[in-house]
Amino acid sequence: MSDSKEPSALKSFLSGGIGGMCSTLVGHPIDLVKVRMQTQAAGTKPAFNGTFDCLSQTFKREGVRGLYRGVSAPMTAIAPIYAVVFWGYDMGGRLARKHYDMQPNEPMSLNMIMFAGGFSALPTTAIMAPSERIKCLLQVQANEIEKGGKPKYKGMVDCGVKLFREGGIRSVYKGTFATLIRDVPGSVAWFGAYEVVKRKLAEAQGKEPGELSPLNVLFAGGIGGVANWCVSIPPDVVKSRYQTAPEGMYKGLGDVASTLMKEEGPGAFFKGIGPAMIRAFPANAACFLGMELSRSLLGFMD
């Protein structure tokens, strides 16, 4: 490949989708626990004593199927979401290289990597926001069913249709800005940490980053996921509360944040951090390994 030829954007798109599916299969049960813990109402006796209690109760009451409740929404959207994430990262990298008049095969600086990471969140939010809204509603609905309530939604499609009927496209995309606030800095940390760890591991072994073993890629991907959630958990709590609240309960994200602080204190912004961190390492390790392996297999597309 010549220095002037850009790598295939389609390859980034396809390999990102595969990586995202790997991430969902590994991480969804813990994500379900995170949402259920984040949306427990203040002033009431907590239904769960912690991450593993929530996981255990869910499995005992609902089995494996319960652990994957709401998975249809992220799985349906996850391939295009992560495809767009890695495509967006590729496009962000191209913009950064063009700005600095660099060749496509020249390694990016850390600042360029973080710019490309943040840029990747912009197009992704268009798909991520409605998927997250539906997923959260289905997961919280399961809590209400356990308490004897009747289900409002029959599944992902039914939930989407009812949201649209009740409030139009605005209801479907409720929480879009919150998703953006979470994902731009989160993606900066995600890609930044992953690339830094890869480079350090390669340097220690006297290799190029592309020559690292799958185990090294798993480790770097896991660290990237942890870095992401260290940054993302407070806005994720606000997003989950806002997206699952009845219409009219909050005036906006600022109202959600102020209500949380007033009623539950600063600790409320870190609800679900346990399951988020437990999920972060294996899910993101699987994502980056799936992406890197499929990227290698699709090398003929360059």
C-alpha cells in the first residue's frame, strides 16, 4: 500500500460492527444490572444489596433469559453503532492527519487520537440515543413486573412504536444530548487509553502495535473500557434517570442532576459504577479483540 492511499473506510465500518457484537454478548448481563441499580427510586428500600446480589436475584427469578432482557435493542443496533464508532474514529483520524499534512500510515499523536475518539461519538449518537432509551425502559419494566406490575411494552419494536405514538420522534430521541455528553468524553478516554496501552506494550516488547498478541489486545481493550466508564458514569446516571422517567417529571438534564444531588447526594452520580466497571474490562476487551481480528481478516479491502 502506498503512503498516499487511505485504508478502507468500509473495513473500519465492518470490523467495528463485529467488535460491537462481541462486546454486547459479553457485557449485556452486567449492563442490565447497572441500569436496574441506577433507576432504583430514592426513599424506598433498595431491591438489591449490590452488583452481585442484583445479578443473583435476576438469574434466580428470570434465568439466563432475564440476564439478557432488553438485549434485542442493543444487539439490533450494536453492529451499526460500533460500525459507525470505528468508522467515525477513522474519519476523525483522517481529518487530523489532513490538518497536520501527514501521510495515512503515519502514527497519530495522543492529541490526534483523542480528537478522533471524540469525533467518533458525533455520528454514533444518532443511533445510540433511541437504542439506549428503549433498552433502559425494557430493563426497568422488568423491575416493575417483579413487583406485580403489568408490562407496558411487549418488546423492542412495541416500545419504539408506543414511544413514537405518545410523543413523536422527540420521545424516541429523548436523552440524545445526555448521550452525547456521556459519549464524547467517554470516547476520548476509550480510544486514548487503548492506543496508549497498546503502544506501551509494544514498546516494552520491541514490537509494532500491530504485532501484539491477542492477549495484549484484550488487556489494552479492557483498560480502554475502564477509562471510558471512569469518565462516563455520572452523565450515564443522569441519562438513565431522564430516559426512564415519566414524561414531564423533569424539565431537563439540569433538573435531573439537581434533583439527584438534593434527594440522594453526590453518591447518586456514581450509582451503578460497580457493575459498570465489572462489565467494562471484559466487554471492551472482547470488542477490541473482535475488531482487530476482523480488521486483519478484512485486510484485502485496503
